Amino acid sequence: MSEGPGTPGRADGSPLSAGRKRDAAGAPTHSIIKDIGEIHSRLLDHRPVIQGEIRFFVKEFEEKRGLREVRVLENLKNMIYETNDQILPKCEQVMHDNLNEAFERLQAANDRIHRLQKKEQEERKLLTDMLMAGEKQRLAHWELFMEEQHNKRAEVDEEHRKAMERLKEQYAAMEKDLAKYASF
């Protein structure tokens, strides 16, 4: 694209007109700076894009949705106040009543368990005492039995000794008789 006569930046054979300077290659520096500014604004300056997004967000949030979010937040606020003022105290009261009832039941169960444990300990002590008495009685019977056995053994030993003496006397008498018959 060539610049014709009368176009800015070029005068027919005249040095730079209208205060424009040329660089060594002959291109006007003003247009280069302008191009660099455009490139910078398109590539590096995000403010116009961000401002457009902000406008879109505000438009979307305020215009299209209207006061829907405000109504939702107001309903939530009312629900929270109602919960804090009415529902929470009722829940606390019900919980307190139920916990008291549960605590009373636990105390009653605990008392029953203590009574059962005490009864079981008493029965165990009674059983232990009976076992100890039975053990003493068995020991006494055992001692009597062992004494009787000792006495019976002594009697048997005595009878055995007497029988042995009788047999010795009998054999001695038989030997004498045999000796008499053998001398014939």
C-alpha cells in the first residue's frame, strides 16, 4: 500500500511534514509506537477483558437473577432465627428430659447389678465356707481311716507273726518226728 500525495506522513519530495520523524529504515516512529501500544494492550493489558467480565457478572447477578438471592438469604435468616428461638430450646428440653430418664434407668440398673453382685459374693462365701467345712470333715475322716488302717495292719502283722511262729513250731515238730523216723 503506497501512500499517495496528500497522505499524512509523506509529502511530495519534502522532508517529513507535520512533525513526524522517520527512523533509519524510513518508517515513521509514531506508527511503530502506536502498533506497539496496540499489541501491548491486546496481549498484556487485561483490564478491558476483566472489566467486561465484571460487567457481565454484575448484570447476571443483579438484573437476571433479580432479588432471588436476597430472598433466599432472608429465608435462611428467618429459618435460623426460628431454629434458635423455637426449635433449639424444644430440642434441648427433650434431650434433657430423655437424658434424665436414661440416667435414672442407668442408676436403677446399676443398683440392681450391685445387689446381684453382693448376693453372688454372699453365695460364693457361703459355698466357700461349706467347701472348707467339707474339706475339714474329709480330713478328719481320712485321719480316722488311716488310723484304722494302721491298726488293722498291726493286727494283720500280729496274726501273721503268730501264724509264722505256729508254722515254725509245727515244722520244728515235724523235723523232730522225721529225725525219729530217720534214726530207725
